[in-house]
Amino acid sequence: MTKKALVTGASRGIGRAIAGRLASQGYDLYLTCLHSMDALTEYAHELTEAYEVKCLPFQGDMGCAADVERLFSSAPIRSLDVLVNNAGISYIGLLQDMTPEEWDRVLSTNLTSCFLTCRLAVPLMVHAKKGRILNISSVWGAAGASTEAAYSASKGAVNSLTKALAKELAPSNIQVNALACGVIDTDMNAMHSRETMQELAAETPLGRIGTAGEVADSILYLCSEHASFITGQVLGVNGGF
Ligand code: NAD
């Protein structure tokens, strides 16, 4: 039977690259975006034509329980081999200047979204006695970044969620891992000046920032049989950062 994967936040950046790699491996896809339904629909058509896979675009807020329930019921999603929790936002600014609403938005998009998708995906995977859950985290989740307290806290929590859920689901043969990305060339970093990006590249031992395709390749590895004994890990994809 054709394998099925759900990728959240797939309209651009890392999520889009992950969707492309999974389609190239023959996965049928459920893809989500927050606003860019036209772009996501066009991309879904491209992938369908290129790889002869089914590709269903969906618009909704992955931090909102009702939207995630709508995603699973309207498709409807009846089985899932791979869940990639990629949707995320950054917030840069002093903690004291952040409003409670801004804090909630970062936490709901980056962390609560993982809970909301997992609570609906896990029963399907338990039933099948297999599954792979991949959470996209950040180096800041372990290290903490100045002016990114909420973001760092959300990704630190994603790392803990990954480890705890991996233990909970191991008896059902479901593997749960996180990818802690370093600096990756996507629109999320568009607010940084050229100089800042050059500094971040210089701080990265490999001497450059990473590409979304490189993160997607790591996802393919963790979905593959080559990673059959890996669970509960936070894998750094960071050029040595
Ligand atoms: P991006 O801004 O290019 O893409 C983010 C995607 O998430 C978009 O498709 C957007 O529509 C979607 N999204 C945002 N809020 C959403 C919501 N509430 N519901 C549904 N979808 C939503 O960013 P990116 O760089 O591709 O980031 C992808 C993931 O990688 C994020 O979790 C991010 O934290 C993580 N990450 C990125 C970097 C980096 O340097 N780019 C580093 C570490 C971790």
C-alpha cells in the first residue's frame, strides 16, 4: 500500500522541501499551510505531476484544535506512516516587550501544534503498529537564544515532548525523533541583514548556513529503514553550530 505522510507548514521553506523529498519517494501527502493556499495548491499539483502521488492541500492553523480536527476529518486521514510537525514561527524581541498574546501564538504554533496533530495521528499509528513522528526543532531549544526566549522555550519543550512520547509509543513500534536545525536559508531568516547572515555562517563550523533540502534529506533518513533503531533522539542538523 502507498505510504502516507502529513507535513505541516508545507507552503514554503523547510516544509516545502520535506514534502518534495517525500513525494519523490512515492509518499501520498497531506500538506498544510496557514495562509498561502494558492501557492500550496500549485505545489501539490506540481508534485502530483512529477511523482504520480496524491497530494491534498489544507489551510488552517495547526495551533488551533478545531482546525487540526477539521484536517483529519475532512480529508479524511485514515492512516498515516509519517507525521512531520514542521509549522513554526519565530519571534525576535525583548521578553519584557512581548504581549501575552504574542507569547501564546509562538507556543501554540510551535508546541501545541505538535500535541494537536499527535493526538489524532497516534491512534492511527497504534492501530497499524508502526509510524514515524518527526518534530522540527532548533538548536535554540537546547542552547537558548537572547531575544528569542519564547521561541527557545517552545523548541526546548518540543525536544522534551519528543523524548517522552518516544518512550510512550515505543511499545507500539512508533518512532519519535526531532531535528534540531541550525541556521537554514529560508524566509524565516529574511528579517536578518546580509551582515547578520554572514556572521551566522561564520559562527557555523562548516562555514555556511544550511539549505531546506539538507534538512529534508535528514527527514528522509529518519523515515527510512536505515533509521529503524533510532527513537527519542534530537538530531542536530546544524553544520556543527
Ligand atoms: P518559514 O517561515 O519559511 O515556513 C514556515 C511554515 O509554517 C510556512 O509554511 C507557514 O505557512 C507555516 N505556518 C506558520 N504558522 C502556522 C500555523 N499556525 N499553522 C500552520 N502552518 C503555519 O520557516 P522555515 O524556516 O521553513 O521553518 C520551518 C520549521 O523549521 C519551523 O518549525 C522553524 O522553527 C524550524 N527552524 C527553522 C530554522 C531556520 O533557520 N530557518 C532553524 C531552526 C528551526
